[in-house]
Amino acid sequence: MRVLWIAALLCLTQFSQAQDLEDVIYKKDGSVLRGILLEQDFENGRYKIQLQGGSLFSVQKDDIEKITKEAPLNAAVSDDRININIENNPSTVQSPSIEQYTQALSKPEEKHTKHVFFIGTMSKSIKDEDDDGFAYSGINIAYQYSATEHLAFYTAINSGKFDTIIIDGDRYEYEGTVIDENFIQTQLGIMLSSNTYQGWQFYTGLGLFKEKYSNNNNFRYSNNSIRINSYGNVSGSEHYSGTNFLLGMGYSWQTLQVQFRIAMDDSDDYKPGYSHSTTNLQLGFNF
């Protein structure tokens, strides 16, 4: 009878010890995974183990050195932690979480500036069908708001003076009688761009404009009867408004950008047979 009690006690002890054992996968890279072996897919050579914290790992057969059952290395460690033995070094205690795992996989958020202040040069060209005409040169001040990566709103002021004669498409600095003729234009438009953030930018857009010519001189350029002042009064001021079509390209860094824009202006009040365009070369400050 005494022998039977001893045998029963030994079986109970072994059963209790077996309940405390855990599955251990030794990988060829030296790492160790401890937990409960949930799946053994012999056909595909894959094993799935659940760690003490609840995380699931799938391990390929070719990456495994051996699989054993062992007593836990540190029973005092809480259930939400795992022990990983790397290259026979002491175990490293980690506390992984779903949030940390997601953050590790996600791409760092990029911050983009949406506002740009520009300052640059402007040129307003007026040419007839024979490519003859004249131009105004001056400064440009502008602001752009990038609503999205591909959509932006744009406003600008161009201000300049008459200083150039255009003959057969070639430009010549005017050196004749002093002409005190000024030009000012305001623009407001919307643009579609390949990219309004950092890098190369190619865009097109539509907008509205208003412009004013003021002249205190009575002067006419003789070649093909092209007026230096804008087609109407020989003195005083003239006002025009209409629409424009915008094209441009540039490059933006983190704080600076360089842009080249050209706007084809159109107004019902323009003299027939003449083409109008306004070009800008700009330096932008992102903020």
C-alpha cells in the first residue's frame, strides 16, 4: 500500500512539472522564443508560437535550430513580458505593445509648410502679330497658400515701368525720349500642381487680374504704328481687367524655393491682334 502511495505521488509530481513547462524555439540567429506552440504546419514548414504577453510569431522551419520544452527562465516576470536570449547572453526583458509595434512600422509624419511669401522680378510684354511691341519691367510681390499637396491659391502684385522695345521678337532697351509710363497689376488665381511641398514643382492655373497704365507723355513709336502707351489716350491712365492662364515650374527646399511663372492675360478691352503676357522670376520663403 505504501508503495502505491509513493508511485502516485511521483506521477502527480511529474504531471505538475509538465504543466509548468513551456515550449521553447531556438532560432539559428541565436534568439529564443518562449511560450505555447499553437501550430505545427509540417507541409509548409511553419511553426506558430504564442508568447507570454499574447504576441504571435510565425517561424519558418529553416530558421529553427531546435524545439524543446523547458521550465520558465524567470517565473517572477509578469505575463505581459517576454524573455529573448540572444547569442547566449542573459535574457532581455521587453514589454511590447500593439501601439509600439504600430508606431515602429508607420512612416514618420512629414511636416509641410503651407504658406509662401515671394519677391522677384516681373515683365509685362505686349506684342502684335508681327512680334513687335514693348514691355514693362519691375518687381513682383506674391503670396501662395497650399491647401493640399496638389492644390494652391495664389495672389500677386506686379509693378513696373516702360523700358523695352520689341522688334521681330528681339528686345532692345529703350533709349529715346523719356517716357514716364507706369504699370501695376494685381492677380488672384488657383493652381493645380504636381507637388506644392518640397521638391520639383510643375503647375498650371486660372485666375483674374486687374491692371493700370499711367502715362504723362505724348509719344508714339513709329515702327508699325505701335503705341508705347497702351492703345488709347496719349496721356492719363487706362484700366483693364480680365482672366489669365498660368504656367510655371520651380523647386522648393525646406525653407526656400525658386519659381518661374508666365501668365497669358486676356481682356475684352484689349486692342485686337495683340498678345499680352506677364512673367515672373521669384524667390520664395516658406513658413
